Amino acid sequence: MVEKYDYLIVGAGFAGAVLAERLAEESGKTCLVVDRRSHIAGNAYDKVDQAGILIHAYGPHYFRTNSTRVVDYLSRFTQWHQVTYQVLVWTDGKYWQFPINLNTFEQYLGRPSTTEEMEATLAKWREDFPNPKNSEEMVLSQVGRKFYEMFFKNYTKKQWKRDPSQLDASVCGRIPVRTNRDNRFVTDTFQALPQEGYTAMFEKILRHPRITVRLNTDYRQLPPQVKYERMIYTGMIDEFYNFSEGRLPYRSMRFEAETLPQEFFQPAMQVNYPNDHEYTRVVEIKHATGQKSPVTTIVREYPEDFGPGKEAYYPVPAPDSKELYEKYAAKAKMEKNVTFVGRLATYRYYNMDQVVAMALSEFDKLKASKATN
């Protein structure tokens, strides 16, 4: 029996789920969503562990945005738990406020200070890179070498297995430097988590009579009786083209969870370890979810090389990878019936809200074209 769909959507993460919902609900299209994993929600997938703690299975996903359109869209499928994300750094035997701000500077001095003194000191420490070409130059131009080595250099090496001088300035440039006492990790106007979790939100997004979801399914192994008009692809773009131009570099991760018989393990939801241990950070998501429990679960994150049996979590933002990606991007532009959306398909280090915005924008384009007529 032939199965006919308007769209085959490869990947049940943010990009694929949002596009499936929009195409089904607003354009009346039938969508088959397939994912190789055993669950929906992509890397945002969360679950309750054996101790009853809601954990983010693939590392913390701190939703934040300045986009009213993104908030309004996702709010159709979830209530929100407002939260302020806080990150600390453990180095030199103590916790430090992070991102760097006046409180961090006072910790370094060991005495009270002022914004004016911090600004004057940073002006002396900064190195002269008017147009930073890489992440090392970016940080040195912001805070100088001492803070670069305390907070950035080794963390970046562990995370990316490349020296900061080999990575785009945007990698470390994403981290703000403040001269006030704002301890927030980010300053976006909207900061919250889905009240019942990401997976529950995805279930509602994909709960549509014109959407069919198949898990543990590789789109390349679909039976021949499955027919579709167009494809939306959210996976690795080099894999789509069978690595014909070479393999793009990605970073993978290993997550080790541990449940402890105490209410909290650490003073913040995330503690970075730039100079100690093999792991980069320890996440205790209970700080953000607001869950009440006498026990807690922490997750240690170990960056790993990407390879067989590993998930690709991060495209590597570097000149050599950008050059290789452009070869694949040129091929993608020639595709008439395939749309590439998301972090892996466009080889960009996007946040969740940016992927949702991209998916909504892509729907607008499809709607304006013959693809949804």
C-alpha cells in the first residue's frame, strides 16, 4: 500500500517539529517526521530519571530569547517556568562569578571595587586587536591575558579540541563581559523553561492529525511505498551528500549522571571547570527547573571526538570548516525539493530560539512559494 505525504521531515528536533506543525496546521499539508533516535525533541529531550529528577539528557538547554514571535508561537504548546540562569566557574580552588563582571573583579582583587576601577584596569590589561580574527584575540581584546587564561583558554581547548586561536571570534565572543554586578548568564528579555519540560512541549507540537512521527527510523531506509513531494532536512549536511566533499568536523559529548542523597550538590545550576578535571562543566538542572526533592542529580559533561556511534552536537566554527561547508552549501542551493534547516543542516552554532525563528521564517518562504499551494 502506497503512503503519500506532502513533506518528509528528517529530524524531530526544533526545526523539524516547528515546520511540521506549521505546514500541517496552517497549510493543511501531510507530514511524515522521522528520527533515528528513539524519542522526539532532538537534543532538547528531557526525561525523569530513576530518582524522579527531571534532567536534560543531552546537556542543559537554557531557553532564552528577545523574539516575541518565538515566545508567542511556543506558548501555544506550553506554560513557562520563569528562571534566571546562573553560571559559576571553579578555578584556583574557589567559585567565581561568571560571566566576568564587577563581582568577579572584586574576587580577583580580594577587596571591594567600583565600575570605574574595573574599567580602568581592563583598559590596561586589554591587548590591541581592533578587529579580532579568532577567539583568543577576541578575549584578549576584552579582558586581557590573566582572565583569558583563568576562564577561557583551557575550557575552550577541552570543549573544541582546538586552541582558541584556531576558532572563530564568535565562539568566545558569545560570552559577555560586564562592569556592573549583573550575575545573569544571559540578559535576554525572556528567560524560562517549559513548565512540564521540553519533551512534553514537543509532544503537543507534533500532536496533529496530519503529522505522522516515526522514531528509530533512518529516512534513507524508508520503504519504497513511502512517497513525498518535498523534504525538509535537519541533519548533518555532509552526511546528506554522502561526505562527497569530505567530512565536516563536529564535536560530540559524553554525559555522566550521578544521583546524590542531598537536596543540592553545588551553588548554581552550572559550574564550569576550565582548569580542573577532564569534564568541562557540572550541571544541576534542579536549580533552574525549581523541582523540589530531597535528592539531586548532577550531570558531568565530557567533550569527545565525533565518530561512529557518537552524536554530532556542535559544528566547529573555524576557517577550515567554513570553507568546506561552503562547498556543501553550494550544492544545497541547487536542490529544488529539499530545504535545509537547523544547526547541523546549515552548520551554524545556533541557540534554540534562533532555530525556532529560522523554522518559522522558512515556513513563511514555503508558504509564499508554490510549495504549500
